[in-house]
Amino acid sequence: MMELRITLLVIMGLIAIWFGWRVFRTNSMVRSAFSLLASMVAIGGMFLVMEAEFLGVLQIMMMGTEMSIMAIFMMMYMMDPGGLGQMDMKHQEKPSIVVAVATGGLALAVILLTKWGRIISEAPTPAQQNHDLGIEIMERSMMLFESAGFSILTAMVAALATVLIIHNNYKKEN
Amino acid sequence: MSAVLSWIIIGILFSAGVYFVALLERWSMSGRIEWSGPFHSFLQAFGQEEIRTRRYDTVFYEATPVIFIAVVLLSITILPFAEGTVILDLGTAALFINAALVYIMVSLIMAGWSANGVYGMIGGWRAMAQLIAYSMAVVMAITAAVMRAESMGMLEIVQSQAPLWNIIYQPVGFLLFYFAAMAMAFLPPFDLPVAEGELAGGAWAEFTGTRKILFRLGRLLLILTLSLAVSVFFLGGWLGPWLPGFLWTFIKTALVAASFFWVGRYFPRIRHDHLLEWGWKYAVPAALFNILQVGILLLL
């Protein structure tokens, strides 16, 4: 059973990496966004294999919406969103390679240098996990989640206010 | 009754349900009940020439109908038909159904984009605008139902309604979920992504033949699944006197499906900016009120 799970985990991980690579191998913004979505869904699948059911389902749900919204913004702001015009979509190639290698190395170092402890053979049941997560959010991490929620709300209000200024000025002029 | 027999009966009832929804779909457009109508349109689409557009996106074009029908089938697996009769009893079922049905929108965007046509693409992006309008209402209405059951499992959600169905316990949540479910299945008056007569079929405009059959069949299954979800979350699922549980489930599901089409027949198509406005200005505060009301009732 454990071998099967680890095999599935590796397969899901490889799928995630492959789609992550595909993101940069296409000129079409929509293909790129949906490749990223497939990669994220594979990561959700990894959570499910690791019996973190809530996290897995949440990941799959959130990414579906988020990547689609990202796709429409990429379409709006790119000059050749379909990739049919054979335009070069890359810019600042060398600095981005340097940054990517550095952050990749940092992530690897964190993975290798952390003491992960032993592998847990028995995970709590999904219902118990949901309960524990709820207690965690309502007790120890409450301040963190509340401040994150409040900053997002502030950003939303600020964004709307910015748009409304433009909107109202446009109305006055016409 | 043995488990195998009840599963066979459920399978037959489910297929009959799909046929029933197909009949209703035709009724909502023509106003007549045509018993052989669904078979006619199936044969017509089956014999149709497969037409593809110029420079279409092969992977998206071929994958979309399959994704569409697959996510609907996935969401059926977690909905209970009777006590203990559920294919997959997930601990996070209430969240899972929403997660699966988000990919209806993803599939519509992919369909609209892949065909390389204007109407299709507008239809696809409209599907996303529609999701932004209804998703908050769906999630918050489900949250209130989950709060009462103190569990995300579907069996517990139904059992929590034994004293009083959620439609009476939280009527605001029911109304939100009901209309959001219609928007999720892009039924009229929320049929913006496929708007017949305005976008000539929208996201599906360029699909013909067997691919169109997969979409149409997936849509019928989707309507039935969402009716089942409405009856599980708010109408007490299998709960009811005298008859066996699964019969109650199907009676409620059929009534909800019929009411979807009845409502759709008598309302004009909503404008997408109005939909977004109502979704955020009225549905979100109403959903928050619903959560507050359920919270107070639970603490009393």
C-alpha cells in the first residue's frame, strides 16, 4: 500500500513538473495558463495521495478559478495572446534565468536541510483533519488569517476606489 | 432490499431522470412535450458531419467535451441517493462538489477558446464572468448548511435536516443556492455562455456531431446533479415518510429539475453586467446574513 502511494505521488509530481515546463514552451497565453492549472491540479492530487483531503480539494477548487482569471488578464495585456502572430514573448531573459536558478537552489536547500522527522504511517481521518484545521484557524493562527483577510479587503476597496475615480471622470467628460 | 438491487433501481431511475430532463429542456423551448424528441436530436447530432474550424487548438478542442462530462460524473459520485447509498463518502464532500463544478467553467473557456471563433470565445469568457457572479453565493450557502450539520459529509448534512428541512431553517440560503445552481448549469435566464439567438450557441457554437452530443449529455447530467444537490442540501435528501429513501430523493430531484425549467421559461435572459451587480451587491450580503442567522439559531 505504501509503495503504491509513493509511486502515485512520484507520478503526480512528474505530471506537475511536466506541465510546469509546458507553461514556458508555448506562445499562447491561454495554453500557458491552463498548463499551469494542470500543474496545480497535479499538486492537488499529491495532497490527496498524502491523505490531506481538505487541502487537496481546496487546491483544486481555488486554482480552477484563479488560473482562468489569470488567463483573461494575460489575454487582455498581451499583444499576441493566441501566439499565432509568432511574436517573441520573452523579455529580460538573462536576469530571469539567474533569478530562477537562485530561487530554485534556495528551495532545494530548504528541502534538503530541513529535518522532516519520520514518515507518519497513519493519518487522522478527513473529518478529524477538518476539525483540527478549524481549531487551528480559530485559535493559534487566527491573527494571521484575520490580518490576511483584512489586507485583501483593503486591497479590494482600494482597487475599486481607483477604478471609480476613472469611471466618474469619464462620465463627467462625456 | 439488497444493496445490488437498490443500486440497479437507482441506475434505472437515474437514466429515466436524464430522459426526463431532456424532455423538459425541449418543453422549455417549444412549449410542447415531445416523447421522441430527445432520440431525434440524438440521431440528428450522431449523423451530423464533423466540422472543424480553421487553425483550431487540437488538444483543447478534443479534451473539452471529455472534461465537461467527467467533472459532472465526479460530482455525482459524492451525492447520496439514500441512507448509506453513496458511491464515495468523502469527508470534504460539500467542498468537493464545488471544486468539481468549477471545472465546468474551465471546460467552457477551453471550448470557446479552442475553436478559434468569435462567438465561441465571447461565450467562454462570459462563462467565467458568470462564475465570478455566482460562486460566492454557492460557497456561502453550502457553508451555512455545513455549519448546521457540523460536518462536510453529505450523509451528515442530510441527517441534520431530520427535525426540520434546511429550506425552512435557512430559506435565504436555499434561494441563493437554487438560483446559483441554475447559473452553474447555465440554464435560462442565466444561459449567457451559450445564449442561443444572441451568440448562436456561444461556447458550443463550433462543436458538431459526437462532441456536441457529449456536451449536451453532460449538460443534462449536470442539471440532474444540481437538482440532486439542491434536494440533498436543502430538501432533506432521502428523508420522507412511507416510501423508500431513494424514491423520495428522485421525486424531489425531479421536482427541482422541473422547477428550474419552469422558472427559465418565464424569465427573460439576464444581462451579464446585471448578473455581476446582483451577485455581488445583493447575493453576497444576503449570504452573509444567512450565515449569521444560522449561527444565531445554532447558538440559541
